[in-house]
Amino acid sequence: MYKKEKRGKMEDRFTVTKKVGMYGIIGNIFLLTLKAIVGFTSKSQAMIADAINSAGDIFASLMTAIGNKIASVPKDEDHNFGHGKAEYMFSLFISISMIVVSIKTIIDSAKTLFTGSEISFTWWLVVVCVITIITKLTLYIYTKTMYNKCNNILLEASMEDHRNDCIITTFTLISILLSLKGINWFDSVVGICISAWICKTGGEIFIESYNILMDMSMDEETKDMVINIVNTYKDVKAINGISSAPVGYQYVVFLTIAVDGEMTTFKSHQLADKLEESITTLEKVYKAVVHIEPYLENKKAEI
């Protein structure tokens, strides 16, 4: 029963991520068109940087949709633990694209800061900023709600991106309004700051994705929950070892426990089966594998 319920949650998780990705693509194409037209017409470095950011958002949304599609494929003979790591592979692509684009924009904005630039002010710049803030704030609230329902690194990346865009465009709006007073240098400064922010966010997503792809162990909270479950079984004399390997957002847990050496093989296997079933009920556990050995009082645990 719990397996069907868990599988249902995973299917809902992939469906939600697909929907969020599609909304992101539609919203960002709309914003990219507005920002590119107005940004290049007015020669605003901040708005151009914002437009490039939206182009990166479209790529990120496409990667979210593709990565989610692959990750939703169930396990098969060639992939015994499913395709969950696709989430992290594609979030890695997203982070690299964010870093590359942001570095290019920093260089362009720095050039205009030292060589000077004249912004052709138009109220369309203000209108585009307001539309962007409203659109991105709506997407952020929606994506955050969905992320809270199903913990997914692709949704987390999209959520943080929408939040960052709200902050970024607010500073773009300030720089545009300052240009009315002839303070054009602030536009280039904002362009640099926007790009640096994008680079920082991309770096954080890169590190998180890299850690999972390099088989980083499960978090301490999940580990403690596994240990607490084991401790509820009185026949378990000791935990001699516990390790894990990530498969997408979940983990395969390998557990070695010690029991009374006089326990029958049948009874010890019953204990292992029950323990595996109990541990697998945890949201972040994909599969549990329990190995049993006789209890030795002087054996050092590897936890």
C-alpha cells in the first residue's frame, strides 16, 4: 500500500514540475521579447542584461522540462534505480549556462562603465520593469508553492531564479529612473550587479548538482531518521555500518546490523525484510538494503 502511495507522489511530482516548466517558458518568452526590444532601442545596459537573463531563463525552463521528462522514466534493466539523476544533470547544464552568460554580461557592462553610455530614456522601460516584476512575482509564488509540495532541485532552481529576477528588475527600474537625472553610470553598475547575482546563483546550483552526481551521502536529518527506525527494533544489537548513494532526490540506503548469533536464518531474514520496508517509507529513501551479521561486542561501528 505504501509503495503505491509513494509511487503516486512521484508521478504527481513529475507532473507538477512539467507544468511549472511550461509556465516558465511561456512567461520568459513574453518577457524576453519586451526586454530585448526596449533594451536595445534605449541602449540600457541594465535592461539588456535583464533580457539576457530572460534568455537564460528560457533555456533553464527547457532544461527543466527535458530533465523532468527523463527523470520520470521508471527503472529498467539498464537503469536499476531509475533515471532520477537526470534532474541533477540538467540542473548542472542550467548552472553552467547561467555562469557563462553572466560573465559575458559583466564584461560588457564594465566596458560601458568606463567608456560611458547614453541611455535613451523612454517610459516603456518603466512599463517593462513593472510587467516583469508582476509576472516574475506571480511565477515565484506559484513555483514556491509547488516546490513545498514536492522537493525537486529543478523547481528549486526555477523558484530562486524567479525570486532573483524580481530583485534584479527592481534595481533595473531604479537605474532607469536615475537616468532621468543624468546619472547614467548607475545603469552599468546595475548591469554588473545583476550579472554577478546570476553567476552566484549558478554557482550554488552547480555545487548542489555536482555533489549529488558525485554520490554525496544522504543528509544528517535523513540519516538520523533511519537510525531512529532501526532503534525501534529490539532484536538489533548494534548498527555496524550505514552508507547511501543518491538516485535523483532520493537515496539507496545500505545498512549493516548486528543481531544475536543464535538467531535463526529465517528469523534474521524476516527482521531484515521488515526493516527494509520500514526505512523505505521515508520520503527520501528510494530503496533500503539490510545486511545482517552476528553481534560482536568489540566490533567498531562505521556510521
